[in-house]
Amino acid sequence: MTGPAIEFRRVVKRYGSATAVGGIDLTIAKGELVTFLGPSGCGKTTSLRLIAGLELPSEGQVLIAGRDVSRDPASARNVGMVFQSYALFPHMSVLDNVAYGPVIRGQKRAEAQAKAREILDLVGLGGLHDRLPAELSGGQQQRVAVARAIVQQPDVILFDEPLSNVDAKLRRKVREEIRALQRRFGLTAVYVTHDQEEALAVSDRIVVMDKGRIAQIGTPADLYERPANPFIANFIGDANLISGQVAGGIFTAPGLSLPLAGPDGAATLSVRPERIALVPGGDGRVAGSSYLGSRREYEVETAAGEMLVSRPITEPAFGIGDAVSLNYDPAALIRVA
Amino acid sequence: MIAAFESRGGLAWPGLLLVALFALPWFKGGASVAMVEGLDGKVWLFPLVGIAAALAALALTARDWRAHPLAAALVGTGLVWLLLQGFGIGLRGPTLPGFGVLFPSAVEGQRGFGLGAWVAGIALIGALAEVLAARGFCRGERFAAFAVVGIVAALSLFVFFPILKLVSAAFIARDGTVSLVPFLTRITAPDLWSTGCLTGGRRCGVVINSMVLGVLAGVLATALGLALALLVARTDFRMKRLLRVLSILPIITPPFVVGVAIIVLFGRTGLITAEVAQAFGIRPTRWVYGLPGILMAQVLAFTPVAFLVILSALEAINPTLEEASTTLGARPVTTFRTVTWPLLRPALAAAFLLTFIESLADFGNPIVLGGSYDVLSTKIFFAVVGAQYDLGQAAALSVVLLSLTVAAFFLQQRWVGRASYVTVTGKSDAGLTAPVPPVVKWAAVAAVVPFVLFTFGVYLIVLIGGFVTDIGRMDLSPTARHLWTAFSFEITERGLQLFGSAWNSMITTLWVSALSAPLTMGIGILTAWLIARQDFAGKRAFEFGTLLSFAIPGTVVGVSYIAAFNVPPVDITGTLWILVICFVFRNMPVGMRAGIAALAQIDRSMEEASQTMGAGGGRVLRDVVLPLIKPAIFTALVYAFVTAMTAVSAVIFLVSARHNMATAYIMGRVENGEYALAIAYSTVLMLVMIACVALMNWAVGRRKLGRRSSMAAE
């Protein structure tokens, strides 16, 4: 099959007078893992549910595998979904949970169970077929949920904040397992999270959403290194936003003058905290410092405003009240407005 | 059935419509199909035949008939026409003016809906749901759409239509003219509103009587309920289990039997009356007939309602709030006054309003104990059943009664909605509840002890009254005579012969209960699922409608069914079905409540998971929802069964010689003064029900919030 796996065409979802999704266009390629990222209430979960068919769009079309499914209920689509709470059926064994989908779709019970066994072996739960969900650990439950979602070879697998109920220590491991499974089966996946670190680590592309609209789409590196606007710069990682003027290739702000190509006029720069070096002496003053193990973070008061600076622990430390000057890496200056 | 619905789905409804019109007898009591009836002069049936044919043709030719614009028009027109012709042409000709002109042959009239017409209605409703689902109603879920449309149709036909019909009857004068005058005359009559009893010696109007009774019963029952709840939840009082059992008793007690026991105790020749009269040399009177008697019986019956409402509020109070108060240095009395009591206030208000509604709706106790103290429910009964049949008068009284209960109901909803302090959260709220201060405890004991003694006295009479020669005259020699009168039988060569006078009503009662209980539960749980889980246009109105049926007193339901269902097109008066339908729609809200409460505990993403794996609405319900809310289903089932066996207020209007119910039969015995027989029959009824409740208790168990008991910790 060629063509996109999923396509949104001017999709709008309203609840009464509130607009949850305000006109989204998006294509997701086959085999891609795309993450919807954004603050709560940005419309990311609604967008995911629009793909699942758990919500139907108020306007526009949703296409899965080239077919318009805008009016199809969830049961008529071929999607797999991993829920935040896992949503395992507590009254069914692990095997019955995973075999449920194939049985519903008309397979014989024995066939469905054989298929379920196969998938359970793959996710490493071979010996737990007869357990009830309540008898499994959180991580095991999560794997059952994933197995249940992929057993029917869905057109797309949807993850709704799948790590939020996993212990912080285990998150990285589970995340990598999910990514490995997705790559191995060549699944198209859509992943929802509000955790930007998780999004950066797991995604082929990230769709950052804000107030029901797409703020920016790009690879993790695109978003981090070339944020399109101040919202993205702030939302993905930390950023120092500096407002000033550009004239003749020079950006000027109070106490600051940096080379910057581009049209003249008002401008906002984004500078990542780790791309600023600190040198003793100068008109900046260290107002606060936090020890983070591998790095130290400083809040530095300057004429252009307070700057967040992050330095490796291997560099000499500054104390609160120390006078410092800031060296900006010219390659790390991004004009975001 | 659900599976069949899902698989064949779309084509089934046009097919069923064809069957209804071409294969089933159209009219009640008739034998001919609609087509033949049409050729026989009932030409107004032809449009339906045409619509059915067109719909079938569309279903067979169009790729998806449900999305076809013509389908909506056909189905809509079909439904409207089915109703219009049904209501427009009555037994004796046209009832809507246009029909006489349009169809001259309509003067011959037509009978009520038969099997064909009913099936046609169901098929059209099903088709309407399909058409709506294809347009995104209920997120396109066909089963949910069918459930919504079906339940709305059923509620409209069996709850709102009768009420509207009844209300309209209040505007119709005896000579048949319709205007505001008869309504205003009836509703302002002095025998409704007179306040004579408050100012002078004369009698009060029925409205005043009902309100006085309602307020007194509400206050007393709430106070006793509070005392009981405090003792059970917050003290080491020894009789806790006993109190719990005591609180279940009134639910399974048939009406009248408490009234009879009170007469036996306090009547003019009553046991206690006689003792007191002898001891103090007073002349025995009929003092118990009227307000005192009704009030006694009602407080006995409604205290458990108040108790359960207050107990659940008391158990839901987060103990950390009381602990916080204690750590801030408050003494127990202060904690109780400043923390516990304010948190309980909404529950007390709710308990009062609920018992007020119950008191107004009560029919069994006033009819037995009222004497000359008329209340609305009995007055309505006598307006319809008494010497002069006066539906207009009954209707006007019903409007007043309905306004009062609905007003109280909404007040209660608002109160609970706005001021409920929900302190049960998902978070752990471990902690010890504070025991009540001694002052409060002893006040509660003082209130509860007489109540318990009184209850014992009453139930002692009930227990032995049916099995002794004459309980009224203290002739306590045991006998099975009364039981035998009611339930005698013989086994002859022709098999089992039932002679007893009560068998007929007992068998009908069991049938009606057994038929209505699963239907009641099914519709109640389905409605709960729709409200808790589905989104559809008009959901708020749907919720409002189902809630409203909570507040309609049984007496009003009974009269409204008489007004609505003794003429075509829906003439079902005198059948077993009218009894079943009446119970289903009266008791359905209880199943609904239980269902909503159970569903609130269940993460809806489990249902969504089932959907994404390909399960349609019906399958989700069967595979995921129903297994998880089994206790609620069971509660609803047993409640529906028990209520159908003990209800009297609505059925008293609906029973017929052929289909008599136990409660109606008992009422007849009470009216004849055959108290022992009435009591014996009631005991048998109770034994059947106790078996059910025991089953319920065993299956469901007591609500637990997982807190340690402070009493156990001491």
C-alpha cells in the first residue's frame, strides 16, 4: 500500500461551544511513530480519539489507509489502542484479554487464542496466560495492553500516555520496548504525551499542539534546534527568550549586541541554557544556583533580563552574588519572532 | 439477541416492517393484516403499506439505505402517520376533525393497535435509530442509538403521554367542553385548600391535610433515621445488626398489614387501647383513625429510607476532617457540632424531602387508617373508584399532588447537587471516624428504643395474627383456618386443584413480578449506561425525563393509565400487560440509579478498549459492562421483584377481575374487616420476599469503604 497511513483534512471537533480541535491538517506516513505533544487541554488526546473513532469529527475528514472513516464508529475501524490505565478487562484472563479482539472480529476461539499466545510470547509474557490482570505487576499489565493492541495487526496503533502509570525508573525501559516492537512490526503509531523528554526520545516526528491547533511539526531535532515560535521554544526544553531589534545584521537588546542575519525590525531570540558560557567578572550577577548532579543551573540577572544558564558539573562553580559575563554561541541563536 | 442485532442490523428493520404490515393481524382482537383491513375500508392504512414497500425497495437497491436522504423522510413520515391515524380515528369514528373529511369511511372507527401495529411501531423506531446513527448520532453506534430512541419512545408512551392525557382531563367539564373554567373551579375548591382545622373545629382541605402529614412524617422519619444512622455508624451500640434488619423490614412489608396491626393495637377495641382504658378508666375512642394512625404507620415505613440516606452520607465523611478538628483541640461535642453536623445537613434535607414525597404518594396507610382524614391520594382514588366516577376531579387532584412531589423532588435534587460535600475521593482517606459524643448518643438511644419497641409490637401482631383464631379479641388459640381459606387446595385424580380464594391473585402477582423484574432491570441498567456512557444530542432532556418519573406518585400513575389506556389506539386496560408495563416504568429509575452508581466506579476506557477491538455497543455492554456491574444488576432485579409484589397505589386502579393482584386482594379483605385473612396472606407474601432479600444480602453484601472501625480498635 502506498500513500499516507493517516490523514486529517481540516478536522474540527467541538463540544457544545468549546472547540477542542480547531481545524487540523496532517498526514502520517506508514511505519512512522508520530507523537502528539502539548500542554493539557491542547487537543492532543481528542485528536488521538478522533483516529480511534471514540470521537467523530464535527467538521473535516479523517482517513485511515486512504479510506474516509469520519462517520465510522470505533468498532468499524482497524485500530489498536493502549490506554493510560491499560483498560484490561479485570474479569478475563491475560489470554482472553489478548484473544478478545480476534474473537470479536469473527475468528474461532482456538485460532484467536493461538494468535494471542504468539503475541504474548513476543512481549515476554509466555507463562502468564491464565493470570487475571490484577495478579500482574504494572509493567506486565502494560505489556498485556500492548499485546492486545497489536494482535490484530491494526492499521495504526494508538498510545494514550502509556507511561504515566509506570514507575519513573521503568519508563525508559518500557519506552524502548514499545519503540522496538513498533519498528519490528513496521507499525504506524500515534503516541500522546505531555512529557517532552519522552516525546523527544521516542518519536520519528512530533506534532506540538496548542489550543486545538498545530503549533509545529518536525523531527525531535527540528523542534529543539529550530523552534518556529516562542511557544515551541519554551515548551520543548528550556529556553531564554530575548526581545530586541535587528538592524543591519546586528541584534541589539539592553546590554547586548550580537550578529544576526535576517530582515530588520523587532525580533525575539531563543537561546538554550546549555549554549551560554559563563566567564567570571562582568555586569551579570548570579541570583540563584541549583545542583542537578550532572549539571549546574544558574539564574543570572543581566540588563536583558534574567537568563537561565546550564553548565556541566566539570566546570568551576559560581556562588550566589558572583559577577559574571555571558558568552552566547552565535550558532545557537534562533530567531523565533 | 444483541448479536443478531449487530450482524443483520440495517436490513432487519425494513424487513420487520413488511412482516408487521403483511403477516400480522393489525388490530387488537382482529385477524386481518393491514393490507386486508385497508381494502376493507380502512384506507388510511395504505400510506403505511406504501412507506413499508418504498423503504424495503430502498434498502434492497441503495448501497446504504440508512444514509440515503429519502430514508429519513420515509421513516419519519411513517412514524408520524402511524400515530396520527391511531389517535385520529377512535373506536367510534374520527377524533381529529380532518380525518372525517379525508376518509369518509372513518366514521366506522377502528379498534386499538394489535400485534401488527405494535411491531410496525417497533420497526419504525428501529429504522429511525439506524437513520440517526448513520448521521453520527451516538457517535455512530447503532445499538446505542436504538437504545436511546427506543427508551425515549417507551417513556413518552408509558410515562409522559398518560400524564399529559390526565392533565388534559382536568380541563374537560362534565358535559365534555374544554376550557380553563372547570380546571380552575376544581383546583381552587374549598375541600382542597380549607384551613378550617387550624383555626376552628372544622375540617381541613385535602391539600392541607396531605402537607401537614407529609411535613410531620418527614421530620419524624428524618430524626429517627439520623438517630439510627448515628448509632449504627458511630457507636458501639450492641444492636447494630438488629437495626439493619429492622430497616429492611418495611421494604418487604405489604401495605395495609402495618395499618391493620396498628388497628389491632390501638383501634377502639385494640389491645393497648383496652389496657389503657381499663387502667385509667377512660372511654376507648377511635382516636387512632386519622392523622395519628397514618403518621405512626408512615414513620414506621419511611424511617428506613431516611436512615439509608443519612447512613451513606455519614459513611462518606472523610475521617481526616474530624481528625483535623480533634488535633486542633476540639472536644467531641465541638467536633460534632462544627464538622460532622454541617457535613450531614444536605443529607438530612434530602432525607426529609424524600420521606415527604413518599408520604404524599402513600396510599395504603391512609386508606386503612385515614378515617375521615382525607389526603390527596385517597381522594383521587375515591374520585375514580367511588360512587361517582369523576375523572376530571381525579385529574385536578393529581395535578396538585404531582406539582407538590415534583417540586419537592427538584428541591431535593438541587440541594444535593449544590451542597453535597463529597468527601470520598480516589485518594486514600484512611483514618478513624470520630465516635459521637455521649450526649448525642444517649439522645439517639432514647429516640430509637420506642421506635424499636413499636416496630416489634407491630411485627409481632403480623407474625402471629394470621395463625391465631382472632388476634383482635386476643383469642390466641392457634389455627390454620385463615391460611386455609386463602390457600386451600386438593390433589384429586384430575391433578392439583386450587380452591383457596387467594390463589388467583397470588399467581397473577408472581407472574407480573417475574415478568416485570427482568424488564425493569434491563431498561433501568440500559438507561444508566446511556446516561453514564453515551453522548448524544438531547441527552440532558433524556436525563431530565427519566429523573422526572421518580417523582410521580403511584396513585397519579394509576389514574393516568386509566385515562390514557382504556381507549384505542393503546387500549390495554384489563390486561396483564398494563400491570407489567406499569411496574417496569415505575421501578425502572431504581435500577437506573444502581446502574449509574456502579458505572461511576468503572473506568470507561475498558469499554473504549473493547470498541477499538471491534465490539459494537451491544457487545461492549455484554462483554465488559454487564460482568462488571453484576451486583447492581442483582439489586435492581430483586428490588423490582419485591416492589412489584408489594406495590398498591398504582395497581389498585389497574387490576381487573381476571388479573387481580395480591395487594388489591388484601385491601379488599381489610375493607371487609377480615384482618386475620389479610395478615395470613401478607405473611405468605413476606416469606416469598424474605427469600429474595436474603439472596440479595448474600450476593451483594454490605457496602464497605475499607476503613478500620474505630469501635473495633478500642
